[in-house]
Amino acid sequence: MSQGTLEFLIVIRIEKLGKASKILLFGSDPLWRVNPHGALVLHTHRISREYWNLKADAFDVVCAVDGAWNTNIFGTLGGGIGVCIRTKGNRMVYVFSGPINTANSESTEVESILHVINLSMSSRLRNKRMVVCSDSTSALSIVQAGLQGFLPIHGTIKNINSLLGFTIFLHYVPREINVNADSLAKTGLNRETMAAYWA
């Protein structure tokens, strides 16, 4: 089977699955036949924009967090975390990228969530309805359990139980939509120091 035939079969399969699920209706999209990859990129961008706009409508502050754990450019195994915070109107107010000393990828993801929860105590974010979005279900579960007293958590976060579900919410976000925080985490992995910017 030639590569062209295989690509054609893949395009037909995606089109049929999309039509059946009523999610990806590419059959009526003229771009789909000419440039399927471009159509998927545009569709993903549209879904991502709509997702973050819905979050911004529902909350005062929307935080996208991610962690990366790998060998960095210095040749050592370590972690990096990335955070971007937006307010209503999708206005970016905080960007963070930096290295972190963690034992594995899961603890790196947890640290990215804890970083934002610590920030929620700052005067800029205090008393605002905040959603923390992570693409790690295990990290979200660990933080949820830790905040309920099952995990020793550092700093000012210990007494935050009363805020969970009232002003601070933990939500899962698909990895494909969490691209900004992912990029910041991977950059942070290769930084020597933390970089944080408030707008």
C-alpha cells in the first residue's frame, strides 16, 4: 500500500469518526480535503480558545499549570514548572517558568499546583474565585487529598481546606489544550533560576 493511499484512508477514517461523534464535522470543511493537518490545527485552536473563554466567564482567575520532568540541558534529571494566570477578559496577569527539585514527574505536577495555591494568598489574588487547571489527574487527586490532611503540605497552604470548592477550584484540562503551561514548564526545566512576571 502506498503512503498516499494510507493517508487517504486515515483522512476518511477521521472524517467518519468525526461525523459519528458529531464533534469533528470535517466533511463539510473545504480545508479538510486540501489540508487535513491544517484543519485539525485550526479545530484544536478553536476548541482551546473556547475552553479558556468559558473558564474566564465562570471564574475571576484562571490558572493553567503544568510540570515537566526530564534530563535538562545541564545533563541532570530534574523538574520544571510552568504557570500562566489570566483574569476576566482573558487578560494575562502572571507568567512563571522555572526549575524545581523534585523526585519524579508526579511530584513536579503537584508542585506546579501548589505554587498557584500559594499565590492565591497574595493580595492580588486574595478573595477571588480561582480555578487551577492541570492536565495531571493524579496530581489533582494528590493535592485534593493533601489539602484534606492526608499529605503534609508546606507553607501557607495548610489552612486552605476551607477555600477549596468556595474560592479555589481544581479542574482537569486536556493536555492538548494546556499548551501554554506545558511550554513554560519545559522551558523552566532548562532554566538555572525561576522567572516570574506580573502584568
